[in-house]
Amino acid sequence: MTSLKQILDGLTPLAEGIGWRGAIPEDWLQGRTSYGGLSAAIALHCAMRSDEDLPPLRSAQVSFVGPLAGPILVTTHRLRRGKNAAFIEASIESEAGLGLRCTFVFMRAIESEVDYQTTTLPDFPRPGPGDTTYKGGAAVAFTRNFEFVDRRDGPGLLPAEWLRWTRLNEREGLDPMVELLAVGDCLPPAALRLIGRNVPMSSMTWILNVLGPTPSTEDGWWLLRSNADYARAGSSSQQMGIWNAAGEMVAEQMQSVALFA
């Protein structure tokens, strides 16, 4: 298995200073394309190295344009940098063409009279010593890089809601934001709960808003929640969240998913 850190360390800057070359290993594929969390993490890693003294990541807007596999080219472009925020675009291409395009928003904390947060922690305690957890199998290659435990049924769970505690097998040396993106897309589309079986699917867009300057957790565990509130005519929209081991919500998310069933 190739760790995320090894993939990032293997990115080679181009002499012209216009990007990086790297590769998507087969053990990080989801079907014929890269696992979305990996490709977004690669894009963020390069965006953070494309400019100096960037403030913390606040938002990632990701479009999954096409398949990514094998050799890749990552390019970045500063869209705007102001007093408080910086907007950086990152794109990843492979032999099949453009596969991923992201807009990352980095913003420093500023003084505000507003101080408000309301979240509901799902009722799903994190794994403890002696609890049974799982690693993915060969059927979905990228899942073998994670350890997890799911809750798909039980009191209070909505028909298209899915909960998963998950952590990377190897996470040492990763930037906290890069780790968060790598983990954040680890749940299957929630609409699969309505179908009850695996069907062809494809994430189209993904928005992640970071709640706070530096996400952290204990023992690498993050709680992921996904709930599809619309699924019709092959299109699904789902609301998502990420909590740390202390029960603090660290990110809100939303995805648009194509379901071919």
C-alpha cells in the first residue's frame, strides 16, 4: 500500500514552476478513477505550496470533472489575494484530460461581534479499545487505506442517513487540513441506503467549509455523517458533517452525486 504521505512526497515540481507531476496509485482508486478525497488532498497540498504565508483553509469547492488515474499533472493559479483572504485554483489532469478542479479559500480570523454555533452530535460513540473495526477490501481499492466502523441502522437514523467513524491507516506527517480532506469523502453516497445495493455512481461536486482554524482529533478518529435529502432522476443532493473525537463539529459539507440506477 502507498500512503498519502508517500504520494505527496513523490510530487515533483516542474522546472518552469508551473506545477507538479505525480501519480495516482492503483491502491487509491475508486473504480476507474482516484478516490475523491485523495485527489482533493493532492490539490490542496499543491495549492498551499503555491503561495507564501497563507492563512488557514476555510472552504474547498471541488468539481470532479473526469477520471484520474496513473500519471498526473497538478497546476495552481492565484485567483485573488486580499488583506484577509486568498483564493487559489488547483487543477489535476491525467491522460484522460482534466479530472479535478478546485477553488480553495484561505482566510485569517478577524474580530467580529458575532460568536454563534449550533450543531447536533450524532449518537454514535467513537470506537474504543476492544471494539471491532474494519478495513476496506479489494472491491473498492482506496478503502484499504482506512480503518472504520459504520452505523446504517438504528433508532433515530433517517432513511438516507449514514454514519462512519474513520481514520487513515498512516497519517503521520500530514498537514491537518490535508488529512481532513482525505478523510472527508470516505462515506459512500447516502442515497445508496435507499437503494439497498451497490450501483454505479459518481460524485459531481463537493463543498467543504472548515469550522475553526486547525482541525484536530484523538487517535486519528473522525465521525462522518451523510444524509441525502433529495434523490430523483439520477441526481442526489446530500448534506454532510465531520466531528472530531471530542464531539466538536469541524466541517460542514455538501455533495451532488449522480446515481445510475
